[in-house]
Amino acid sequence: MGNISRILAAGLCLLGMGAAMTASATKTRTYAADDSAFSNAQIGYAPMIDTAEAGDAALRYLELTWREAEPEEGVYAWEAIREKYDFASLREQGIHLVLRFVCDVPGQETHLDIPDWLYAQTKDGSWYDTDYGKGYSPNYANAVFRAAHHRVLCALAEFLGTDGFVSYVELGSLGHWGEWHIKSEDGLVPMPDEAIRDEYAADYLAAFPTAKLLMRRPFRFAAEQGLGLYNDMTGEEKDTMEWLGWIAEGGWYGDEPHALPAMPTFWQDAPVGGEFTSSLSMRDMLGKELPRTLRLLEASHMSFIGPKTASVKYAKGYNAVLKRLGYRLRVTELKLTPCADGVCAELTVANEGAAPFYWEWPVNLYVEDAAGSTLYTACLPLSLPKLMPGDSQKASVRLEGADAQELLSGGWKRRSLKHLTIGIVDPMTGRDAVRFAMKAEQKNGRTTLL
């Protein structure tokens, strides 16, 4: 008996089609949606990488300062960083990273976030003590600084690898918190002009070819290169509406009138991320103002939030936000149809979420025995990045040959083959990793169809 025939036979048995079936019958099964909130691959909350309260989040947020990465010129602390954050364990668990490389994080004490050796070679930035906090804002136009940044970013990318461990890179480096703005009205050296900013952005584009890149604002570079965007004021209506306004209509950046072009449909091809604002309480955002929070999220088509995530203390709001982050895939229908020279198994897959799944991960149909062992794998011709919210795709596997026809008419008698499942494989681990939002058994990263 051929492997392809076994898929169909197993499905017919489990659907209760009986031992007899006419050659002209088409059998159909539909699946109800699962409206619960759950973490899923590449989306959801992205808590700080070293937090003890990450739960089952599939993402972790790594904010890495230049000072930590390169304590001595040309000497990188990769081994210490690998051990500190236990990268091996994260990879094994199938957890992916959101990365932001930063040079200036305002704090309570005067400090440097760039290495001492780099400060000694430049020293043309600004020490500050503002309502943001205390710290040092470099002169990002400095040629020595720019050359060193190019080198460290290349080294960082090489260290992290191209296995997909880093899913998202938020373009940091410039400005307070890496957010591409400087409090220059307080006398600090201002942000560099567009040509120099684009040099920094090009460094990221070259260094991280397999990651999804996101910028804080819809800069021209983001529009031209098809990058994503992130909003670090998520939940705050005024700032988020301004951010959405830039995306819809473009706008000024400082005294540059056309630096922010309109990017109204960018989210269809590139992701949206960000974190909750610190200007509002979780009690407000997840409690009395939850409808407003959800409305802003829906308008943003956001896939992940972190490192400031929703608080589990407010369970209703926590789950409501989680449900609105990223894709929600469901097999709505399975059809088994006899053909002239075989049988066709056709699946309809819908996306009922807020954004696409942005990676071309393999989608497989599996036949499993009673013990859960895989007996046969068929790759389905589905393109997940093209599956927009509210849309669906059909995918068929053609089963040809006399064995399939005989099984359709004669029934399925080998009870060792019991399950037809679907799964989406994470290339980093080689394991199925995506949960479908449907009322069906979920086990080992797969969803049971029959």
C-alpha cells in the first residue's frame, strides 16, 4: 500500500465514513474556531530575556548595549553573553529573539553605554541630566564612531547566526533608547542628517539579511527597503495616533519636511512591534481603558509587544491583548474527493488575526499511528506570508493510483494509522511550532484533523 494512499484511508476511517464508500462521494469536515488566548510562534509578548516571569512566551527581548558587547576595541564578549542569557536553552525551546542594539539608555546615575575605548576616541557627544534621566548621548555623525559601529554590528550578526534565532531586529543604535530621537532642545548634539542615518540603517540591512527589520518611524529608508515599524508608546492614544498618522500620510522629522513618507500598507509585507508606554498604568490600559487599548492595537496590526508587556495581574486585559497580536490560523474545512485516477485532499486555511505570518515556513500534512509516530509527510502548497487577515487559501494534495481508489471503495482496516495532523515547521528547530486557532487536539506542535 502506497504512503499517499494511507493518508486518505486514515482520514476516511476517523471521519466515520464506514467500510463502504462510492467512487463519486465527497466527504467534508469543518472545524470551529478556538477563541481562547495563547502564545504562538513569532508573535505575542516578548518579555526581557532575563526575566523570571516570561511564562510560555515564544519571544524574548534582548537589549544589548555596545559597552556590554565590545568592552575592549576588537574584543567581543560573545561567550559571556551566550552564557549569561543561556542562548543554547532558548534555541532548544524554540524561543526566538527580538534584538535592539543601543548606545544610550537614560538612567538614574551618570554612566556610559558605549565602551570606554570608544569614548576616548571620540568625546564629542553630550553628557546630560534631563527629565529622561542621566547618561551620555554620542555624536552619531562622528566618522570614527560610524566606522566602529559598522564593525561591531557585523560581528554581532555573525555571532547570533543566520539560523532564525533572531526573528526581529529593531533598528536602535541612534538616540535615547535607540529610538532615533535626541533631546537636542536641551543642548545635546542633535541627530545626524538623513544621509548619515541611512548609513546606520544600511549597516543593519547588510548584517541581518534573514531577520525582519523594524524602524521607530516610517523613514524613507523603511519605505524603500520594505522594513517594518515599531511603536514604543503602545497604549498611549495621542502618541500612537501621531505614529499612525505618519504611516497613513507621512510627515516631518525635526526640520525635514518629507523625511517620513506614507506607508499605509507596509504591514502586509513587514511586521509591527513595540512596547507598552510607561506613561500610563497597566490598571488603566488593561482595565477601564481596555477598549481604547484594543482599538489602537487593531489599527496598528501589531505582531509582538515587548519588553514592557501586559501585566498578568490584569488577566482579562492580558488575554484580550494577546488575542489581537499577529496571525490566527485555522483550518476551516477539509475535503476528500475521488478523482478519475485517484483522490484529492483539499484544505482551506483562514487567517483570522491582525497580521500575516511573515515567514515561508513549511506547512505539512502528517499521517501518525496510534503512538504518534509519523508515517507519512506531505508538504502543502501554502504561502503563509500571502495569507492576509480575513482571507483564506486552499491547498490540495493529489493522491493517485489504484490503491487510493480501492481504499475509497473498500474502507480502511489497518487500525495502526489513526491520525491526520497538520503542522508548521520552525526551520531553527526542525519541529512543528505553530498552534492553529481551532477546536481540535493540539499535541507536539501539531493540530489533529482526523
